[in-house]
Amino acid sequence: PGDLPTAVTIRTKALRDGRIHAAVYSWEVFSDIARTHKMTTHWEDTIDNFERDMAWGQGVQLLEDGTDESAEHSSHLPAPIDVKKDDNLIVTIKVAEYGGMLQCSVAKA
């Protein structure tokens, strides 16, 4: 407790036209301040490591467009998040008090 912020906001741009389906999470921790040993679930670090993927694989959260604008165009929520190249996006990540859960949302700026 106390080491993680309760929320992080990242401003970014869409790289291409498309649909945002999900957020994929990974993490890393170190054995000490000198970072002598690292344990990670980053995809690139767990290639060919079936045991780690099965025990501590990446987290996946499906995303939806929760803006008032999306509700006006669809009577069936959840609505997809459709973006155009260079759309400004706000990614908000909320962290539970003890860091055990994360929640991500993406909105057009």
C-alpha cells in the first residue's frame, strides 16, 4: 500500500483507423533496489515459457465506449470504441487500494 498511485492518466494518439477491443496488462517486479533479478509477465519476456504464462499470464480487459455520444448512436450497449488515425485518446488506469486489481478506460479527447 502506498507505492502505487490510485489512478494514472495517459494521453496518446491512435496510430491508425480501427477499433479498440481490449486493454492488455503485464507487470514486472525486481528482487531488490539494484534490480538484480526480474520477474515479469511481459509478452516478449515470456515467449516459450508456458509455465509462467499459465500461472501469471497477461491480464485482459474488454473495453467499451461509455460516452454519451456512443449511447445516442446505439440502443445496444456495449458500444465499440472506433478511432481514426491521430485521434487524441485519454487512457485512464485505476488501481485498487492494494494493487490487486486494475481498471482501464479509453476515451476520445
